[in-house]
Amino acid sequence: MSRSITPLSKLSIRLHWLIAIAIISLFAVGKYMSLNDAWSLYPIHKAMGMLVLLLVLPRVVLRVFEGWPTPVAAAPPLQERLAKLVHWALIIATMAMPLSGMMMSGAGGHGLYLFGLELLAANPDPDNAMKMIPLNEALAGAGAIGHDIWSKVLLVAFVLHLAGALKHHFVDKDSTLSRMLGR
């Protein structure tokens, strides 16, 4: 059964794709950094993460004021609940990832820098400038654990979201993906 298709705002579509590309890139770079100790990429990764947070906030506001888009076609109740759960997981995880990263870095004494602009100064050990003194070790640890957990939540939600989009397009042959592409 087909429903009345509500078009998405251009802002919503642009934010969706911009955040998606940024998160996928940050995930790939983060994985590369952790596997290869690529320390020189950390400042770029952190700065881009903070910028993603600035993009996610208007997206959250849009969801609050516009609500969630009406599905293009009716689906079984379980599928609709899973879709809502995945959308909520994506929204929450895209906020939690940069916040937990900032918490890990800032509380860990590494500071917060946005492409050279100091937001929170680093706290180097006076006896060893290569070592940082945490401002709050427990908070930094919680940020690290959160960053790890939310990365897994985000990955699972992304895979489910992608699978859902492909199912809509190739199996259901509805216009869900077209709507998300602005058509």
C-alpha cells in the first residue's frame, strides 16, 4: 500500500549526505590511525569530528521540528519499529561519537583544537613534553569507552540503514531512496 510521499527539505537531504560522507571518512581514518599508530592524523580526525557535531546539531533540530519522514510505503510493524530504532541509533551515535571523542581528548590532557584554533589547551607533563597529564582520568576513560562502543553502534546502524535503503530500492521498488536523493 503506497502512502502520500512527503518530500524532504533540501537542508535535510544535504545534511544527511554530508554527515554520512564525513562519518564514513572519519570511521575509515579512525580505523587506519588505530591500526597504524598514525599520530599525525589525530588532529585532523579530531577537528573533523568536532565539525561533524556542528552539522549533527541542526539535523537533530530538524528532526525535532519536522519529525521523522513518513515512510513511502506501509511495512510490517516489526520492520517499521526496526527502521525507527536504526534512525534513532544513527542520530544518537552521530552526536555521541564526537562528544565522547572530545571528552576522551580534552579530559585526557590532549586538548581540543579546531584546525589550530585552541579550544582547550593541552596539559603536557613538565618533565616529559611528549606525555600529557589527564585533567580527569575517569572522564577520559569513560570517553574512550564511549567512543569505542558508539563506533560499534554506529557501524551496525549504518549497515542496517544501508541494507534497508537497498531493500526499498531493489526489492520493494519504492521511492524511498529517490526521495533521499532529492528526486
